[in-house]
Amino acid sequence: MKPRHTPDGRYLVVRGRLWRAANPHLPAACHDALVQALMQARRDVKAALRNDDAASLRQARDAVHAAKQALGERGPVWWQDGAKDYNRHLVKNTPYADWYAELEDDTLASG
């Protein structure tokens, strides 16, 4: 099942947990290049683990982190209204709880 975005587009919901979405204000070409860099860095993490190469692993994980920061998924929030960041919080413990409960109710009713 495809993850849902919160109504404000700030988060994806995966297994009841909020994960910060990429900054929607990034130009498409920039976003695409950062996603490509992220995917390459993740492949590099996998290779470093497979080869038991600690130095390469550290470099690859740093590259993952840098790409996620540039995308807006980590580090300072990309929105400007001063709203709190609920990244990695359970939805039920956030202001999105009622919205998410309605989604679950709709899914049960239609399923």
C-alpha cells in the first residue's frame, strides 16, 4: 500500500509513524538529482556492509545523510510557519491523530 501524505504535505505515514517528506519547493531537476544521489549512497552502504569495509560504510552513510538533509527530510524543517516537527512520531501522538483515525475508519468501512 502506498504511504499517505498528511493534508499539509509535510509527512508520509508509514505503519502509523510520521516521516518528513521531501521539500516540495525544490525544483524538479534538483529533487531528481538528490534522489539519484540518495539511491547511489544507499547502494554504497549495502556494498560496504557486504565487503565489511568500515571506512566506505562511514562515507556512504554520510552521503545518505547529506542527501536526506538536502531533500529536507532531515535537519531544519523546510516549512516557514514555525510549526513543530513531528518527524518519527507515532501519528496517534500528534495533531494529525484525528485525521489519521478517520483514514483508518474509512479504510475499514470500504474494505
